[in-house]
Amino acid sequence: MDLKACSSLFCQLPGGRRGKHVKTPLLQRKGNQSNLGCGIPPTEEPLLAAFLLEAFSPTRPFSAPGVEAYMTLRGTPSGLSDLPWSRSLPDPSGARAKLSPHHGYGCELMFSRPQPPLTSLPAVFLFAAECGGCGPGYKSPLEAMKGPWEEIVYLPCIYRNTGVKKPDYLATVDVDPKSKTYCQVIHRLPMPNVNDELHHTGWNACSSCFGDTTKKRNRLILPSLISSRIYVVDTGTDPRAPRLYKTVEPVDVYWKCNLAHPHTTHCLGSGEILISTMGDPSGNGKGGFILLDGETFEVKGNWEKGAKVPSLGYDFWYQPRHNVLMSTEWGVPKCLAGGFNPADLEKGCYGGNINVWDWTTHELIQTINVEDNSIPLEIRFLHDPDAAEGFIGCALTSAIHRFYKTKDGTWAAEKVIQVPSKKVKGWLLPDMPGLITDILISLDDRFLYFSNWLHGDIRQYDISNTREPKLVGQVFLGGSIVKGGPVTVIQDEELDCQPDPFIIKGKRVQGGPQMIQLSLDGKRLYVTNSLYSGWDKQFYPDMVKEGSVMLQIDVDTTKGGLKANKLFLVDFGKEPEGPALAHEIRYPGGDTTSDIWV
């Protein structure tokens, strides 16, 4: 049997009778690395209690006692017989097995469960040929967890409010520990204009398009929070050196949508691109949505329909299985542009609602008030597309709320985590909130992470019980309450003393942890510390002078726990054009906050 020609395998285990078939894609190629795994559903656990994982050479016959195999032949990729394979045994339940070749070919594997169920049988895996039936991303969140170790990441870097009269740029950072340029910015793509305020980014295609082989994840969308330009960046031609592909000018957004201040980008299963907004062209609040064509990137118009439009906007997440899109509220753009003024709270400049939209009709159908002036920012559904719940982080009240679908089909929210404010002297207000600015959920829906930008810590919660999250990890990375700073804590419900300044590789980190991104396997958490240039300048002026940083946190995924990797530092204070403010982190192959499974 020529292994070079094998593209799929049907395996009949001893027993002679065919039961239910399980068919699953096993391998996806990402760059020069590939992951190969087979997930057996719990209902199929009797299929195998132990796996025999073997790699065969072209001269070795495919056989095992009592096992019948049928192969589909397709193609003859070269070099397959020379691939080195790693072997591993799964847990005794037989729930999952995994093989990881160094170079990638893909196939499909179909099991037939014997009757009666057998509990300890060998199965033989044989893999070859290239898989051509997959679109961008991963079939499921659990399949994504088997994805490759991240090698590079993209970050928008901002010069607005820093005194550097240069355009914002997209930085490509090497995060591969084996690389000679580890922890270095290896490429910078400057935008054509100044004072854009790049902020969040998103993809032209993601796992929502997994079943569409015509789609590719090769364009990164960069909306500008201040100028309202939308940049489209080509990351497919050379992922390590992205290039500008197209610029959508503000006038197109203004005239076609009467919207401005674009924020969050998500790709849709239709191939279109949806971008939430915070306001209108005059700087007033308006929570609408811009719809872009996924091929031409032309503005198609507004996604929302009907007379009701929220007065504020910010982030959003959607889940077609529950016919819902949910959006959040930060504040009125012209109020928050220069910084935070507590007096604006009484003027209705800041939000407190989750806005619920009908996914099919695009109409606003419900508003959930979590708390006035709470500033609900990032919203995350659980990654399991069947799950009708998720979490939202409220910045000013420093609370995490769980949102969920009720029995009558409406949606509700309940507070499940509260970070106590600290009584302080030497600060803007007598009570300092943690200011939760970013949250994310691990791909297996087991852990919730969030950053307290002012208090200076990142927290990890076990959310196995979503109604009662359990704190299992915490690490301090700077913030406003460190020892020796201008702020004195006079009453603290959580800490016995103020934390020490965070110093790494001889550098004292200014600012507090802000944007976070988790590796696909859940074991590494990346952190940057710029929130928004106007607020950075107000709350952390030393960070604006010295530049922001990117850090890496090692994550204990067994018992929980967070620990800073003292060997990892990307210092944006040493950039060629001057100190820059790095913001959101994106992986070329998708990540926990870019991809939605439908």
C-alpha cells in the first residue's frame, strides 16, 4: 500500500457489525506546522479505551489483527514517507487522540463502532494527502485548541496624543521562542495618514466561514476610532510583512451609513464584514453597524434596520444559532476623545446597556440595563455555538455580568463577579475602580480572563459553573496603586499592602494591563497596556512618554494560575520613530476574540 496516495481511511474494528459512523477532519495545515487530532464524541467513548498510534512506511503493509481498512486514494504528494511523527496516548476514556506531524497533510477518518461495545481495542491511524475541503479557521473551538503555536502577532501602534507626528502603524512581532528575532518587531506598516487612532482589528474571513473553501483569511481590517477611516491590509501575500491593500475613506461611511467612529470588526458566514460604530459624523453617540463587501471592501450600507438604534455603541458578538447579535456601549465620542471627565457621567455620556438584536431581521428587539454609567465594554459568548450565554465586562463598575437566554426566549443578565473599588488619596476620585477593560474566554469555555487597567492585575476565573465563577489565578503587572507612586491606598478589601512595581529585564512597566489575547492551547496569555491614547495620556502619562509594552503570562490550565514570563518583553518605547502605544493583539490564523463558530 502506497501511503503517499492515501487521503482518507475507514477503519472497521473487530466485531464484524457496523454501528454508528463518526467522521471527522483530522488535520489542518498552518504555515509550516500542522496539528492532527481526532475527537471522539462522548457517545462514542465505548469505541476505544486505548489507541495504538503508528506511522507506516510505504513498504509496510497496512494490517492489524481483526481490523479491516478501506482507503480512498487521491494524489501523490511527495515526501510523506519521510515525515517525522510524534506519538501520544489519550486519556483512558478514549475521548481524544492526537498525532502531530511536523509538516502537514490532511485526511478524514471514519470509525465504525462494533456491537457490542468493546472497551480495549487497538485502532490504526494512517494519514496522507492534502485536505482540500476546509475554509478558513477551524471546524470547532476544540479543534482550534489543537492549532499551532503562534509564531507572529499583529498589533496596531498609535502615535496620536504622544507628541510624535507620525502615522499609526501595524506592527508584526515575532513570538516564536526558537526564532533569532524573538520578542522583536520585525515589520512596520505605517498608515498613509496621521491621527487615525487605530484601535481594534478583525478579519475578512474566520471560522464562521470554515465550510466555504472559496474563502481565505488574508485581509486584516483596521478601523480608525478617530478619523473613521477603515484600512484593509493584505496579510496573505507575505504574513511577516503585511502591505496596505485598500483604504475606505470616512466620506463613504458618512454618506452611505451616517455613522462614524468604527470599532469592532467581525467577519460573517456570508463572507461580508460587519463593523460596529460608536457615533455619527458629528461626534454624537450612535450604535450602528457598517456592512462591507467581503471581496471589494466597498461600503454596502447599514446592517441595522428599523427605527430603533441605540444612542451608544462599542463592541458586539453574534450567534446565529440563537438568532441574536448583542452590542455594548462605551460613550459619546466627542465626550471621551480627550479623556475622562466625571462630570460627563451626569450628562448621559456613558453607557450602561446590552443591546439585543434579531439576527434575521437586523432589528433592535431588547435593551438590558446592567447598570447606569457602568460602561459595558467587551462582550463574549461562550465559544460553543450551542451555548446561549456569555459574559460582559463593565469598566467603571468593575463588574462581570453573565448574560443568558431565558425560558421565554428573551435575554437577561446577572452580576457574577465584583471587583471592589479601593479608597485612595492622590487620584482623580476618592474611590478607584479596577476598570475592567478587556475580557476573553478560553476556547474550551473553561476559563474567563480579564484585566483591571487601574488596579494593575489580570485575573483568571474557572467558569465551569458560569453562575459562580471561581478565582484561580491573579498577577500584578503595574497599575496605579503600586508602591512608591503618587496614589496611596487607604482602604482595600482585597490586599494587605500595595503591590510592588512590575520590573522586567530592568524596565519598570508603566501603565496597567489592558488588551489580552490567549494562545489557542490556552497556555500563554499576551498583554499590552495601552487603552486609548486620550485616556493613556490622562491616567498614565509616563507610559505615553516611555511607550507601551507587550508581555506574556504563563497559564496553568490544570489547576489555574498566572505567572509572568520574565524572558518575554516587547518594548515599544524603542521604536524607530519614537515611543508608541500598542493595542490589540491578533494571530494570523485566528484567535479567541476574532473567531465565531456558527
